[in-house]
Amino acid sequence: MTEMAVAALALLDAALAEVALFAGVMILIGGLDDLAVDIVWRWHRRPDPLLADLPYAPPLRLAVFIPAWDEARVIGAMLRAALARYDHPDYTLCVGCYPNDGETIAAVQAVAAQDVRVRLVLNPVPGPTTKADCLNSLWRALVAHDAAAGRPTDAIVLHDAEDVVHPAELRVFDHHLRTAALVQVPVVPLIDPRTRLVSGHYADEFAGAHSRDLPARAALGAALPLAGVGCAIRRDALDRLTAMRDGAPFEAQSLTEDYELGLRVGAMGLGACFARWRERAGGPLVATRAYFPDTVDAAVRQKARWLTGIALAGWDRIGWGQQRRPAELWMRMRDRRGLLAALVLLAAYATLAGEAISVAAHVWRGDAAPVAAAGLRALLIVNAGLLTWRLWMRVRLTAADHGWREGIGAIPRVVAANMIAMMAARRALAQYWRLLWGAPPHWDKTAHRFPAILPDRA
């Protein structure tokens, strides 16, 4: 080995030690952060209530908002399924379309012609704008319709064009809206057996977020961000937001208007509820189900939008809240750690690759690779324990929603999730840079599909 190669190998070994220390410390902090959430969740955990125990209450008048741009392939099936499944006497499906999207308009009109509970609303400008802008058009149309009818709608429910709604969802909203201004039910992504690595990693992440994270957040009294689907907002909360926003309760310039709406309503001091109900003991959740992106490119685009809207642009737009309570600061910090987590993942994987190169080079040279310092070895042991716990929780929570086969499958899907997160972080930074230079936000949506076979009715 030449002197230059020896010097390069020494430099590699020194760099690996520094990068490993950085990654190890940051992984430790993140692991302890997750462990603290686990402790909060376990302390406040209660059995999910059953639909048989859902008390009767006079039904509220509900409007389901469904923004739709280029959704001709799924919107008809979604609307027909919702009409057939919903168990509620007083609701309307309000679908927001664009004048330059004739196929989606025709699909909505075909269903509306058969059922008066479906109402088509046209955005005044051609699409796509943003999802929030479409929701604002739906809101203005609803206000005008209520004024003409002389009877106000009590609450708004949000759904996307690919969602499979649960029959009892509106009854659950009815119950909780009496005391809470916001209600969110769980979202359970459907797993495509043909694309388990990509579609399945969404199931793993939502199982953790909607079984553990959001219940812990609600227990701490922090503001509850909405998922954008399977959620309901009381009319008085939207009226207050409308008064503050010149007639537009949804943030038209936001890429994650659902997340921001939850935090803004929380800042007004209004209550929120994460509602986990089950059909029966050990049975399915009352939840929104849908297929999420099943290709790497589509998943990266969607997660880049989430990162841009929450961790970057959302930080600019809503800051850290006015109350600055410890629980609120903690949860917003967790919301915004995605980019830092991607950097730490990159450092960790780079360390693994570098170590493999270093060991091979030392074997070829005929000597041993440097041994990590005692402090670093101790750090790696602690992190290995935290990682084992994290994987066990991931398996357990995924299995609770999707069965043990998918629970075990969550282990290899961690690598796929990490790779997608790193690519999404790079795209999010580029997207945020364009926004800083004045580029208008636009609806960077992915192609959707609706399941051919629906989950069983409750």
C-alpha cells in the first residue's frame, strides 16, 4: 500500500470515528425522545371503547368536504361507497372540482344525479391551486347554501377522493363534537401485497402515529394536528377562523393546511379529541382506510410535501405557538425533526459503508482496523437497546392493526422507510428553496386508486 493510500486510510478511520460519534449521539437523543413518548402513552393508555357503548344523541347536520383535482378514476366509486356505508341520517357530500377538470366533474355529476346528498362545487379558478384553496371554495359554497336554506351545518368532515369511510364514523363524530371542536379518528393505510415495502411502510408509520403518538399528545394537552382525512371540525371553530382569515378558514398558501388548522384551533383554546373506537372487542377500528403511494417516486413526493409544509414552511408560518408550554414545544419539536433525522440517517448509513471499506482495506494491508473508543462502544450498546425496543414497538403496533405477518414485515420495511425519508428530505429542501424565492405553492398530488373489494361493513 502506497504512502498516499495509507494516509487516505488513516483519514477515513479518523472521519468515521467523528461521524459515528455524531450519529450515535443524535440517535441516542431521538431514541430517548421516542422512549419518553412511549412512557406517556403507557401511563395514559386506556382500552378502546366499543360501538355498542356509543350513547345516542340527536344527530348533528354534517357536511363532508372532498376536494378533487384529477380524480375521475376514483371519485365515483368513493362517493357511491360512502353513500352506501354511512350510518347517519343528516349529511351531505360536498365535492370541490375545477372548471378545467371535465372528467372529474362528469364522474361527480353522475352520482349526484342519483342521490341529492351529493353536491358539486366548482372552484372559480382553473386548477390545480392548493388543496386548501379548494376547501375554501367548498366552505364559501356551504355558507351560501346554509344562508339560503336557513339552517346552519353543525360541523365539517374532511376526506380525500380515495378514502374508504367507516359506517360508524359520523356517529363517532356526533358524540365527540358535543365537547370538542376537533375530532380525529385513526387512519389505517391499506397494504398492497405487490408493493409491501413501500405501501406497507405507511401502515407501520400510521400505526405508530395513530396508536401511540397522537393519544400521547392528546394526553399531554398539546394541540392536535389533523391528518386531513377522517377528521371533523365544529362550525363555530371554522367561523372564528373565517373571521380571522378574511373569509377563508383554510390556509390557501399552505402545503399542509390540515396540520396547521389543528394547531391554530388549539391556539384558540378549543378542545380536540383523538377518537379510537372499535366495532367490537378485538375487532377493527372505526377508521379511515385508503391506499397510499406504492412507488418510491410517489412516496418521496408525498413525504417531501409533508416535510416542506410541517418542518420548513410550517415553522415559518406558525412558529412555536403563543403559550410556549413545555408539552407544546416538545410536540412541535418532534413534528419538525424530520430533516435532522434524515441527516442522522445519512450519517449512520455512511458510517456503516465506510466501516466496511475500512475493514476490507485493513485486511488487505494485513493489520486490524482501529477499535472504537470505550465511550463510543458504550453509546452503540445503548443505542442498540433503544433500537431493539423501537423495532418491537413498531412490530407490535403494526400487528395490532394489520396482523402479525405484517407486524414482522415492519422490520425490513424500516430500511425502505429510511431511504424514502432521506430522498424526501432532499426534495423538501429544494421545494422550500423555490417557495422562498416566490414560487407559488401547488397541489403536488399523487395518483390515487380505490379498492376493488371494500373492508366489511360494521
